[in-house]
Amino acid sequence: MSSAPAVQHAYNDVVASHYDLDPQGIIGQSLDLGIGQLEQEGLLDPSRGWRVLDLGMGTGLFLGKLRTRAGDRLEPFGIDLAENMLEVARRRLPDLNAVAGDAGELDSHFPGLTFDCVCTHFVTGFVPMARLAPQIARRVEPGGYWSLIGGTKAAYPALQARGNSRLLRRLTGAGNRKMDDTVLNPADLREVADTMDAHGFDLCRGETFEPALTFNTFDEFMEFGYRGGWLTPLLESMGLHRAGPIKRWVLDRIAFPVHDQHNIVVALGRKR
């Protein structure tokens, strides 16, 4: 499991300045699917007040999209480990009530407040659903919602297959590391639905998004996986962010190009 300090460093010092560039456009597309689910449930009426908490909010992209659709009745709250992410989010949403902290420690933040919707977007790679679910259930109003967007264990099949090569493991410094040792995503939509159900949420909307990925070179992969935030702690633990020109040259010739796909669950649960 990635430690909170490792994730905090990765996102504060590496990802914050690149996150909104969204290499290959997958973050934006995924968040738009989440917005679409809320809209299909009739939740974006600008005449209604709506208190929303985004756990692991990053640069506030999702809340910014919500503000565009829901108007000034939205009361935005957020938690993120990375202060540099929060600075961007506060510029995007001047009325944002945000704190620096661990998404997995929701009980410690905003005491006494409950929410109409709690969002966990690309958080379950680092904080397992089983840890998040009981805390979210305590903080969502009856009839309120849990919006979840995140990768699954089925993501990156081509990269994972190539990563099993003994030569590549030695060259990249992977050793015995497996993606699942660092990235704690649920297996699939069924696991998400079952976890929500066990904590009092009925799945209203659920889909699996499988966008294509193309990495022509090692540098393209690092722009996405390291600076883009998808696999930053894992790649840093392998030392690939320090790869010199010779190692990059060799990797380009034996491992790239790679044509792959992501696997992302987009789900909306309603508290019973």
C-alpha cells in the first residue's frame, strides 16, 4: 500500500503542475461521465442548494464542472493531501472550503457536517473502498449520493503483460513489485456495487469506461503515468523518474510503442 507521505510528495511536488494538462484526456472524459450520471438523476438543478464534498479533490476539476452546471447554489468542500493541488483548486473556486488531509481520514474533517453528495474520484487507487465506505456512509444525508470514479485492476493489460518480462523487470527496477502492491483499485464495477450496498447505498448508475491509450515512447508513458499522476508513486519507487538517456533509449527499443487501454468504473450510489 502506498504510504500517505509518498502519495503526498508525488502529487504535491510532481503532479500538481501537470495534472490539468490531462495527458490523453482521460481525466476530463471520466469526470464528464460522472457529471452525466448526476444530471441523469436530476441533481444539477441550479435552483436547489447542494453541499458537495470531494475527497482527494486534486485541482478542483470536478467541482469546477459542477459549478458550471449547478450554479452558485453549490457549496463546495474538499480534502486533498497536496497543498499545491489545493492552491489551484482555491483559485478555481474562490468559495471552496478545503483542507489539506488524508481522504481516508474523513472522520477527522468537517466535524458535524453532512453532505448531499460525497465524491471519490481517482482516490481508491490509494485508499481502499473498504476504508472509505463506512466514513462516507456516516457523512452522507439519507437520500444523498456517493459519486465514485476510479481505475480497476483490469487497467493497463498490455503494460502489465510487458511488465512481467524478466528483462524489463530488471531494466526498470521493478524487481518483485506488482501494480497491485501499490495501486489498490477495486476489481470491477461489481465490487464497487457490492461495497456500496454493504454500507447502505443502492447503485443508481454504473458503467465501465475503457479508453484506448497509446504510448509511442518511454517519455510519452512517463508524461501520462508519472507527471500525469496515474502511477506516480509506483514509478517513483522503481526509480524510473531518474532514468538516464541510455536506459530511455533501450526502453524505447524493446518496450515501445505500447497500445493499451484503461479500465475505469464510473458509479453513482444513493444512500437508503
